[in-house]
Amino acid sequence: MSLQHASLATGRWRTLPFVEQMAHVGSEVERAMNWKQRGHDTNWRLAYERALELLDFTLDDPRNLPRAKEIARVRESLVDFFGGTNEFGSSDKLMRDYFGAFAFAARRNY
């Protein structure tokens, strides 16, 4: 899988606060859910891959070490939700609620 966010991979991602990082991940998750609901297989898979890539960047950010367990669990949940058997029982609503809190917090900081 090639990098979708090459400019962020060069270090720009680490300049963003954690809440903004997670809000960006949430945007990609939202796109994936919307495309999947519309039946656009290629588009939802690409958005899903971008979300995973951003989560990997977030995990690699040393500032987020205290949150690594949560970030890894979110990644695991996304993989299960989009690519697995949904063993965790995730739903579009749960994803929107979780990531929506980060989007709200990120907007409040501006």
C-alpha cells in the first residue's frame, strides 16, 4: 500500500495536536462509511486505508505514547468494522459518536 498522505508522513502530522489528528482520522472514517453506504467499493476502501494510515501516523507520534493503547484499540476496531466480522459490534453511530467528539473539540480550539 502506497502512502496516501505523503506530505503528512514527512513530519507535518506531528505538528498537529492529538484532537486534530483524531478529527482528521474521523473525517476519513466518515467518508468510508458514506461511500460504503452508497455501494462504492473502491472509494470506501480507499478512505478506510487513509484512515488506517492516519492512525498509524498518530501511533508513531511520540507525544501520543500515553494514548497508544486507545489508538491501537481504535485501529483494531476499524479493521474489525470495515474488514472483519465486526466482532466488537461497532456501528456507524458508534464511530460517528467517537470521532465526532474529536471533531467538536478540534473546532472549539479555533
